[in-house]
Amino acid sequence: MSDIDLLDLPLVLLSNRGPVSFDRDASGRTVNRGAGGLVSALSGLAEHLDDAVWVCGAATPEDAAVAGENDGGAILVQTQPTPHVVEGQPDGPSIRVRLVVTDPDAYADFYSVWSNPILWFIQHGLYGRSLAPVLTRAEHDAFENGYAAVNRAYADAVADEVRSRGGKALVLLQDYHFYLVAEHVREQCPDVVLTHFVHIPWPGPDEWRVLPGNIRERLLRGLLGSDVVGFHTRRYARNFVLCAGELLGLPINLDDLTVTVNDRVVSARYYPISVDPAALDATLASEDVAAHMAMLRYVFLDEDRQLVLRVDRTDPSKNVVRGFLAFGTLLDQHPELVGRVSFLALLQPSRTDVPEYADYIALIGAVVAEINAKHTKEGRQPIDLRMVEDFALAVAAYSICDVLMVNAIADGMNLVAKEVAVVNRRGGVLALSEMAGSHEELGEFAVTLHPFDVQQMADALYTALTMPMEERHRRLAAAAEQVRTHDVRRWLNDQLADLRHLAGFS
Amino acid sequence: MSDIDLLDLPLVLLSNRGPVSFDRDASGRTVNRGAGGLVSALSGLAEHLDDAVWVCGAATPEDAAVAGENDGGAILVQTQPTPHVVEGQPDGPSIRVRLVVTDPDAYADFYSVWSNPILWFIQHGLYGRSLAPVLTRAEHDAFENGYAAVNRAYADAVADEVRSRGGKALVLLQDYHFYLVAEHVREQCPDVVLTHFVHIPWPGPDEWRVLPGNIRERLLRGLLGSDVVGFHTRRYARNFVLCAGELLGLPINLDDLTVTVNDRVVSARYYPISVDPAALDATLASEDVAAHMAMLRYVFLDEDRQLVLRVDRTDPSKNVVRGFLAFGTLLDQHPELVGRVSFLALLQPSRTDVPEYADYIALIGAVVAEINAKHTKEGRQPIDLRMVEDFALAVAAYSICDVLMVNAIADGMNLVAKEVAVVNRRGGVLALSEMAGSHEELGEFAVTLHPFDVQQMADALYTALTMPMEERHRRLAAAAEQVRTHDVRRWLNDQLADLRHLAGFS
């Protein structure tokens, strides 16, 4: 991990889900380590720093038990995978973790009322505003007793860790669960240097006007407790600065992307998150992936056939229904493709307790049945819809698809596009929504999709499927180069470099 | 009309609905004159200028017949009300009108597919984006063969009138039906001085991304054929400039609200439209209004009771359902008001052929029935819902209401608030959505409503109903003064002053 710049100050991280979670089986306490680029990048950083701590939520009863045994303080956990907890000082790389326990009702209001769906819906533009949301006293109460109370508890834990490190530390806060934390931490520890990174889109002021006036102002003022508010794209950073100007009346500079709050200058910056190419390369080389790849080739790619792929959660923001409508339009308008092009959709059911999400899954099923009923030829269905979460299967499909479809109506970044850029070996074409954050980086190598325009998406799929192989490989190589030189470590290093600069160390 | 500045250049006006429309009864051709502040202000201007012409659509078969008899050219029509058309040169004030006839299918695509609902929905934020809109080849075709074709026909008529006036004229274009006209007119007549006024909200760039890329670019480039793009509020003007920067990549200046297009500088300006106070005063003094007023007092205002009023079309953007939910919440939380406060809603059914609008009316009925079932006391229903359009009844209600509710989720201006400010005689409180354009002018005299926040609206209604009478009268007087000094003639004069300046006459 020598390519991550080490720091001159102690480091305090905060995210809702942490790097580890505890459970219990017949033989005792077990530990599960989080997956994904963010956790591995931040863990890689934290395990090289003696004085780092990661504050996160106690997600299981066993997490709460661990927190209780340590009086809510931080514990040291091995980061190498061993199934069971080793007593005493761990050998090898380890990370200090502080698990925050909050009241279950408050957490439910924080997580299942405000973070999801309200903030998620606002930031992805999912409300049909004529009827939703209807904000009542219940939502106001859930904000005070849930979102604000849980934010206060996490902020107190962060401030406590900062104080125990002499009151001066670099603090990295993650995502839409914690918009109120930065301001609270700064009040208690005025010497912190603080970045809040927002992993989902940030819309313009009008979208935020859907929230009650006092709540949107508190969220913005909370975030402005940071020195840097980080986003994936320039567009989101710009929207944030516009919000500060329009909704709070603060002085802004749109060229520098800064907001002046009393005597402080807060910067909006953009750091596109990315993947870990080495880890992807290793997964691609695994036997598991090879077996899936052979199966997929056999099913989808004999006799000069082609494969369109999508891999998404069944979140309405992912726009699965219009994606299938576009594929149906493609087959309607280019009958020569029927029987020659398949669409494999690996969808992970998500938040099925939210009615809009459950309805959306039903609609996906309906449109797939309709298109398959119309266009099945010689026993081959055009769409293969699989409700599974299987990373090895996904990577196998990434490597052999002809086209990846990402047609989200809003998507903070979309890492699937970057994963495909790294592992595809077939000149796969990225068909990429202009509303996905990754379009700002990869759009020039992709075929752009307009996610509300079914005809345009059908035309773009046709362009991708009929693109000369040489151009496909040229574009893919350029996209892969962009991702490999802008990996998740760079995402982190760029933030740290800015913080070091702000803290006066460079 | 001496308070409208006369011009040094010929004037060409364009709007979809014009100042007159022809029909036929047993005794021959009849003429109907348009009502409302816009038509009367522009008519008042045009009838004082010998060389003015108003281009508009042929709305009836008789309009088309009139246009045909004159080979599509302009005709002179009396502006004083006489039921029948007088042959020959009219006496008294008159106005030159050019009726544009277009293919009915093209007009249907222009009006009933693109202007309403698509542009209306986009600009009022009404789409629930996870499912709507679904833009297909049909919508693309309707844009080309409808919106673009009809815009071209109207632009040709405008350019023809400009050329017949020596190629130099002031051109005033109206509203969202004609976003492509300015560019076409400028191509044909480079010396025009042109304002396009947009009467509905202008949202930020992300909202416009719902449209196909090529279409949103054409709409923006079309508008940028103007010298001035006029809006009701600073917020809309700012959003327009942001769109030019973000969606077209043009250089912008957000402080000056300008966009640079090649060698031209296009200004976004805001001119809040208003009412004609003298006409309202005259209506208020009429016998018809007096009779309605007596009836309303008898029904709603005996024994120290209070009246909340709303007057709206049943457009989902008007937010009628959440308005009633807020009133229901008020009665739930303040039972002492049950039987003491009534809510009179005068709603004009609108666009009932659009499914979303028909569904919305059903929902209004459902929520009213529920609240009335719960809170009827001593035979008095709390909500009196009347689906009528009766201006005299509305003015009578304006004059005696205690609170006017305007809680639109988006509304270009909302003139009802200004009408009430002028004619109310009871210290009526304006309860005004922050999303209505009129809030930028009248917000400081009003009680602000957050239209998605039912609890906040209930609290605001309570504040308004319990406000001391002295403060009510003070606020109302200040609002009335603002409207009387910023009437519809001022709206027009401010635009003309800017055009005169651009044309080098001041």
C-alpha cells in the first residue's frame, strides 16, 4: 500500500457500514470483513497508520456486544481474513474500529425514513412531485429523533476520537447518512481538517426545495462544517455551490467552486471514485470466473451471436424498465438481430420493503415477459433476467459482453462501467447514461445513452452492436487506461493531498 | 393608455392565443375578444401603434376562413366590444391581427403532445422520472412534424410581417409554445430586436436533461435567437443562464445574467407580470360581485367565522391535494377551529383529457370527502369544493377571504395572489408557496408555504388565521401597494425600455 501517501496527522474515518462486523456461530464470535473498493481503499490506508480509527455503526447484536465490552471505545481488529476472532493483540495488519450503538427506533428513523428513501429519492430525482413526498409531523419527528439524533451520536464519537488524539486530526466523513456531522465535530474540535465525501448525486437547488426549509438549511449548514465537500463529478460540486448560494444566501464563487461561511472558505471538489484494478485482475484469473465464462460463452455466444449485459440493483434510479423497452424497440426495428443478440440482466433485488421498489420489480418482470413473448426465436429468449448477486458470475459476464448497458436516470458514479473497462476482453462497448457520474470520465470512449429517450437508446445499442471491431477495441483500451491510471487509491490520494495542503503540510 | 411608452420602431407580437377569435351565429360572423391582463396590456399597446401587428394561431374554423379570405395576411379588427364584425375600415381603436393556419395533425402534435404535456411537465417538475416520460419515436416525430413545423410556420409569418415593415421591428414572442421561433426570425431578419417572454417556470439544467439531447439543445438555441429572454423571476432567469452554460457549453455571466452566442450577447431578464388594478377595481364595484359577496358572507362569515380561499385550475402543479391535507391537519391539531373555519375552493377543471389530470381530480374529490366526513360539525362542512369558472364569484371571494392559499409546487407567477392583494377588504393574509413566482415580490408580506410539507402548511394556516387584525391589514396594504405600483403596464414598459435601449433609441 506504499502508493497511498501517509499523513502527518492522525486520521479519523466515519461511515455507516464499517470495515468489519461481528457475528456468532457455534464455536464463538466471528468477524466478517466488508467488501468493495471503498472499504478496501480506506482499510488499506488505516492499517498503515498507527493512530487511525474508523468510526461506524454497530450493525449486528454482536457488534453491540463488542462495543459494550469495550465501553464504546475503539478496538483493534485484524484485517487479514480469519473466520474467528483472535483474543489478545492481533498479529499482522490491523485496524482500529469504534462501533457506535444507537437506539433502534432512532436508527430506523435515521436509516429507513430519512436516509432511504427521502434523501436517496431527492438526490436521484425519483419523486413524482405532484403526489410524493407528503411530509407530515411524522417525518419532522423522524428527522429530529432519528437523523439528527443519530448524527449527533456519531459526531460525538468522532469528536471523542479527535480529542483523544490531541484535538487535531484529519477527518474523512462518508455519504448521505451524515450531513449534520461535520458542523457538530467542528464545534467541539475547531482544529480538525475535514472532508465530507458524498457518494450519490447532488442535484440543483430546486430539487432540494422539496425538503422542508429548516431541514434543507440544516443539512447544508451541516455539510459546510467541512473544509472540503467531495463529490464524484464537477456537475455535483457545482450544484452544491449553487445550493449554498440560493438556499442559504451565502457568497459563492462558481469558478473556484467555493462557499464563504463566516470567516471560512469551504471548497467543493470532485474526486471520481474508482475500482481496484489489481483485485479485479485477480478475480478475473480465478477458476470460479473461468467456469462461469465457459457457461456464458456456451449459452450466449455460439455462432457469431452477441451479448448485451447489465448488472444493477433493482433501484428505480437504475432505469431497468426503459432499458428493456429500448432493447425491445431495437428488436422491433432491426428484426435481423432477433435470435442473434441476447440481453443478460443480473439484477440484485433491493429495498423490497419500500413499495416503489417492489412495484418496480413487478414492472420489470412484466416488460421482460412481453418482449420475450414477442421476440423468442428458435427457442431462444432475447432477455435472460436473473435475480442474483454473484460477483464471480458478474465478472465473467463483464469479460465477454459485447455491450454493457448503464442507463441510470441518476447514478453517483456507477462502478460497473469501470469494472467492465478493466476486465472486458472482447472489445466490449460501454453504453453509458449521460446521468451516470462515470460519464464525465468515460463518456468520450462510450456510446452515450439518454435515459428517458427509448428511441435514442435503441439507436445507440444498434451503433454499439454494429461498431467495427477495431474501433471497439480502441475505445475499450482507452477506457481501461483511464480507469487503471485513476484507480481507487488515486481517489483517496487526491483527497489526502488536498487535506494536507489545507492543514499546512504542503 | 398614455402610460405605455410608444416606440420608435414597428411592433410585431406573437402568441398562440390572440386578442380575437371569430365564430359564426345565425346572424353572421361574430368576434370574441380575449380576456386577461396579458391580452389587455398587449392590445392596449398595439391599438395605439399604427404599424403594429399581432400574429397568432387560427383557433376556430371561422378564424381559418377569415385567414383564407385575406390570403393569410393581416386584418384590422376593432378592439371595442361589438358582437358582430363590421365590414369595411373599423371605427375607433383597432388592432391588426394575422391568423396563422397550420395543419390540424401538426397542430395537435405541437399543442397536445409537446407544449402540453411534455414542456409543461418538465418546466413544472411534474414527471415521476422513474416511470415517465418514456420518449419514443412517436415523440421524436411529433417534435419534428408538430412543434418544429408549427414553430417554423409562425416564424415565417412573423418574418413576413417584419420584412413588410422594412426588415427592422421590435418583436415580442410569448411563451413555451414558440421556443424555436426567435432563431428562425433572426435568420431571416437579422435587424430585428427581439424579446421572448416565458410565462412558466424555467428549471435548472438537470430537469432539462429529461428531454432528448438534440431537442433540448434546439429549444435553447432557438430561444437564444432573442436579444432578451424574459422571465417572471430572477430564479428562472438564473436557471436559464445555467442551462446555456451547462447544456450548450456557452460562456455565461451569472451576475449579469448574460450568455454569449458567437458575437451576440443575450440577456436573461426578469419582469414580473402583474394585473390591471383599475379593471379589478371596476369589477369589484359591479352589482354581480356585490350579489356574490352577500351570498358568501351569509354562508361563510356569520358569527365571527373565518374563510380560507383558493382559486386554481385543477392542474397537479397547483398542489390542491396537499393543500386540503394541510387544512385537514390544521383541524386535527386545532379542534377549536372545527365549525369556525371554512375552506372555499373554486377550481376550474383543466386538461381533463390528460390521464394525470383526470386522476388528480378524482384524488381531490377523495380527500375532500374524507376531511368533510371527519370534521363536519352542526351541519357545516369544512370544505366547500366548487368546480366552476366564474370571475365575478372569484372576485367576491377575493374581497372577503381571511386567508388565500396558493401552495403550488411550481407556478410561473400566480396572479390570483396579486388580484387578492388589490381587492381584499378584510385584511386577507396571503399564504404563498415559495415556489410561486409571486413569492419573490410578495413573500415579505405573506405567510410562506412549503408546498411538500403538510405540517408546515398547517402551521402557516394557523399563523395566518390567528394573526392580529392590525398586522393583517398592514401586510395587505403593503402587498396592495406593491401590486398597484408594479402593474401589468409596468411589466410591458420595462420590457419596451430594455428593447429601446438595445435598439439604440435611449
